[in-house]
Amino acid sequence: MKTKIIGLLTVGMLVLTGCSIGASTEKQLSDTLTKMNDSESTYRSVQTKLTELEQHEQKTFTETMELTKDDVDQLRTKVDELKQLNDERLTNLDEEEKAMNEAKAFTGELDDIKEKATDSEKQQIQKLQDAVSERYDLHATFISEYKKLTAIQKEFYGMLSKEDVELDELKQRVQEVNAQNEVVQATITQFNEATKKVNKVKESIFKSLSTEE
């Protein structure tokens, strides 16, 4: 039975630093985006940890699948290790979620900046605000779908050491894991595209503000 049990993460990040400080609106935007970027530092470090844990879990899973029912003790040990790695991923995911929620909280500052901006600036800030909100919403979707994936994986791990488990049951659960993994990969792709969009809008608005000086 072959399956890719883990969905490796390649999640995009904002490029928010290096904004010039000129007009008041430009400076305020720069400060707010920098705060978001700083708040996301934990998220970026967690991404590295999650990838390492996924790779370790994938290796352990492969080793587990090479064991036979005669290797009962080894099988149970491997299953326990898989469950522990699964729990570690969830712990790191909670840290990532917290960091992104803290960064998202700063989007409220965009309303204050927009209120004091000129009409032309208001439109640009709104466009940036919409793109940023969409990105954080997509990340929340990713978190939700990733948690569903880990739950299905953990149930599957528990089935591996059961003596009375049927092969058809395992195959069905593998299909569920793979299907949810595809959902997770799709949300990652959408989130990465949203990150690119935010960076593109950000570059455009700062270029426009610099021209207006």
C-alpha cells in the first residue's frame, strides 16, 4: 500500500519591509505593514518546523509500512511515534495560527489610515485592505483543512496496530487521507497566490504614493 501521508508545506510570505518613508499616508502604511510582517515572524519559523516534522513523519510512516504483523512491538512503537509527531505538528500549527491572528489584528489600522487619506489614496488602500483580508481568510481555511488532515491521519495510524483491522478499511482511510491532502494542497496554492497579490498591490500603492510626493 503506497500513499503520500503528509502534505509538505510551501506557504508564501509577505514582502513588507523596505518601504520608503515619505508622505504621511505612506509612512502610516509602511508602519502598519511592518507590524504585520514582524507579527508573522513566528509563522515563518513554524513553517520550517512543520516541514521538518512532516519529513520525519513521512520517513517513520514508510518504516512502519515495511513492518509485518509479526513485528507487534515494533509496530506499536512506530505507531506511537507517528501519533506523537502528529501532535507536535498540531502544537506548531496552533502557534502559527496565533501569530497570523495577531498580524491580522493590525488590518484595523488600515481603516484609520484610509479615513484620513485623499480620495485617490482611499481607493488604493481599500484595494490593499481587500487583498490582505483575503490572504488572512485563506490562511484560516488552510489551518482548518490542515487540522482535518491531521485528524484523519491520526485515526489511520491507530488502525495500523489493530489486530482485527481489515485491509479494505485501511484502503478506505488511505483514500480519505489522500483526498484531504489534495484539499490542503489546494488551499496552500490559493494562499500563495493571495500572498503574491498582496505584495503586488503593496508595491503598486507605494510606487503611486512616491510619485505623488
